[in-house]
Amino acid sequence: MKASVSPATLILAAIGLLVSSAFSQDAVVLKDGQRREGQILGVTGDSLRIKVGPAETGIPLAGVSSVTMTPPKAFDDAVTAWQKGDAAATIAVLKPLVGTYLGLPTKWSSRAAALLGEAYVTDGKITEAEAAFADFQKAYPDDANSADVGLARIAVAKKDYETARAKLTPIVEGAAKELYPSAGENAVFGRALLLMGEIQESTGDNPAALSNYLLAATVFREDKAVVAKAEARANALEQKKVIVP
């Protein structure tokens, strides 16, 4: 005879899971091996602010090895707005988020900072975009590709196609060799391919543009907004009977 589980036991278990989820903690691992768990509040200057129990403390970023933190809802809201093509809404959500977490060593905070710059370019706010990418380069010096794609977008907005090509070419060449990129890197490659395709199309090099659009649409699909634009441009060129050489 199988043992039955009482409804009360099931309810208590469910409550336990909810409580555990609600109080899940962020984690910071230091370079000396120590681990701190609590609620990450943001970054101020060169320090990561974290609340451990009732106490708030600062940890020098130079001593941090890694950070585990679920992206705030605001990040997901910004990505959703961006994928809908609403640059102004993306900026409105990202500006305070980036102001709080800029420099936090996580993929989502790095993406948020880069996306703010991209949104500014799309919204025609070039001065703000330049400032955003300058901040990004200081906060995330190891993420050179994201910075270069952003700076290339600014160069295109200024009609400086030579500078844009120079920044994009090594990234696009790397994308052609990397068919299994990591998360985050996938999106950067997709954005570089789309932007290079737009530059090539504007100068009449439609076959090369189509090749880059197709690669962005079929392989580098992490950024849905990029995929949608790449697919649209590829379809338009194919309707003109453009073929990949």
C-alpha cells in the first residue's frame, strides 16, 4: 500500500519553496576565495555595495572574482522594449538601472550598459551615446567587441563609414570563424554583422550585405531585434534577385 501525502504537508512544502525563492541571495566570490551572500544594492565608485543581514557594506571591485545575481525585472523590461523597437522606453528603463549597477561584473549589467548606448544612437542622441560608451569602456574594458560595435554605430550615424568598417571588420571576420559562440558573444556578433550589412548595402555592395544578413539571421540569433532586422533586409535583397557570391 502506497503512503499518501497529506494536503497540509503539500501546502507547507509549497510555502517553503516560495519563501526560499523569495529570499534567494546574491553571491560575491572574492579573489581570496571568500564568499559573501546577501542583497547586492549596486556599485558606487570602485565599490560593490551589498547588504548582508541588516548591515550594508562595500567591497572593492578590484577584489571581486565573480558575482552571481539574477537580472532585475527592469533589465527584462528594457530588453522587451528594445525588441519592440521602442528606443525611448528602453532608455527610460535603462538609465537608472545602469546608473545603479554600472561596473558590476555580470553579463546582464554589461549588456545593459552597452544597450543604453545603442538606444541613444537609435533615438538620435549621439552626445549621450558617446558618453554612455565612454562609461562602458571604463567599466568593462575586457568587453572590447561590444564597445567597438557601439562606436561603429555612432560612426555610421555621423556618416563616417571608414571608421565604422575599421571597427567592425575584425569582429565580422571573427564571426565567420566562430559558429558556436558563447552567450553574449553571439549577440555581439549578430549586431556587428547587421551593421556591416547596412553599411555594405548603403554603398551598393548588396551580395556582401546579404551574406552578412543571412549569417546574422541564421547563426547569431541571440538578439531577437537584430534577427528580425537581418531577416527583413535579407528578404528585401532576395526579392531584388541578389545572390550570395
